[in-house]
Amino acid sequence: MMIFNNDDANNKVLGNKIQTLNNELIAENIEKVKKRVFSAAERSGRNPCDIKIIAVTKTVSAEAVEEAIKSGITDMGENRVQELCSKYEIINNKCSWHLIGHLQKNKVKYVIDKVRLIHSVDSVELAEEINKHAAKANKIMDVLVQVNVSGEETKFGIEPGQVYNFLTKLSGLGNIKVRGLMTIAPLVSEKEDVRPIFRQLKKIFIDMKNENIDNISMEFLSMGMSNDFEVAIEEGSNMVRIGTAIFGKRN
């Protein structure tokens, strides 16, 4: 059994140094991010209200998360299960939690009752494990399929050419619901360099929507982070995962 120690949870998570942030700075950063989202949506002829900002809270204190909630961000994304569980015990359901990092099968049981959406399903075995624990919890777990569009060996996700077959395998699982796709673009100095990555995933997203696979819906396209979210929005993203632009650089 995994034991999570929540002592001094506002200051330590997994032994990492937690960033201490000025609350006014967080509120100011959120306002700037919202304006940038609005502008990117307008440039692409979209409604800014259709784009969800997910604040990435990796190594960020629970106090900082609380401040983000006060500033109007109600969706939080965590990379690590232990951090999510520690902060969930403090913040609970004041926000919606998203698991955005790689999820190991043996840790599914710890998040199944806590998260609104799992962004990182990348194997049939993981999907089956999520389905099993969701059935035990008597719920339908919403998930996204992670696609490794860039082909980087350091990134998780299925290959673009495997998406259709992968979705057909997941369609028979009764306690999960695929709601869309997710990708992580390469970290580049020129954000325009990742535009083809986002454009390709949007094409796959549309193609899969047109396939009308049972129990599969293409509603959410989760792509774009602090360094490239404006390009992602211009290419069709409706979920952006933003950490640094809200909470500052990680220690």
C-alpha cells in the first residue's frame, strides 16, 4: 500500500522544494494569461470562452493553488500522483483536478476518485486498469488519449498512425469515456516550429470525430503549454496546460 505523508504539505511534496509565490503576482499572471488566450482565440475566429485554462501545479504549494482558484482558475493539472493526492487532501473539491502526467497502472487506484479527467492514456493496459477501478467506484472516468505527434523518444504517447486502432480497442470499455486527444510539443526556441505538431493533431482529431466510433467522442483537444499555448489555440486547442506563465519558473 502506498503511504502519502501530508505533513507540512504546503512546503514539501515528494522532497521537492516548493515555490513560494507572491499572491498578487499569481493573480497578475493569471490576468495576463487570460488576455493572451483571448487574443489568440480572436485571431483564429474562436470564442475565448470555449478554451479551458488548466493551471499546472507541479511543485507548487497548496497555498498558491488556493490563490489561483481565487483568481478564477478552477481547473488544476498535476503531473504526479503523490502531489495530486497531497494537495487534494488540503484543497479537495474547490477545483477540478486533471492528471496530466504519465500514469502508472499501479497508481490508478489513488486518483480514480479525485480527478475529473486523465489526459495521458497511452496503452490498452492502462485503459483497462482505469476501467477496472472506475467500475469499482461506480463511475465513468473521462480520459484523453496521448499522442506522440513529434515522435520524440523521451515522450509518452501512441504513434499518430495508431490512433484509430487504439480508439477501437478502448471503445468496448464500459467505465471509461474517451473525450479527445492530448499531445506535448517539443520545447523549442521558436514557438512557430511547433505549429505543424498542433496542426497534425487537430487533423487526427477531426478524422477521428468523423469515424463515429462507439463510446468515443472528440470534444477536447489538450495541447499547448506556457511557451506555445497561443499557437496551440490558433491551431484548435480548447485545453491549455499552463504552469510557468502562472506560477513562475520551477525551482
